[in-house]
Amino acid sequence: MDKANCYCLNMLARYCSRNAESHSKVNKIILSY
């Protein structure tokens, strides 16, 4: 994996953990389909 992808994943992980509650709601919506 290149550095750009690692950077994107790190930013995404931080964004998700910062918004863990809304992220879990989105996961529940996705899983409900």
C-alpha cells in the first residue's frame, strides 16, 4: 500500500472514531439492508 492510501486510511479512521456514534448508526443502516 502506498503512502497516500495509508494517509487516507489514517484520516478516515480518525474521522470515524471522532464520529463513532454516527458511524455506528450508518453501519446499522447498511447492515439492515
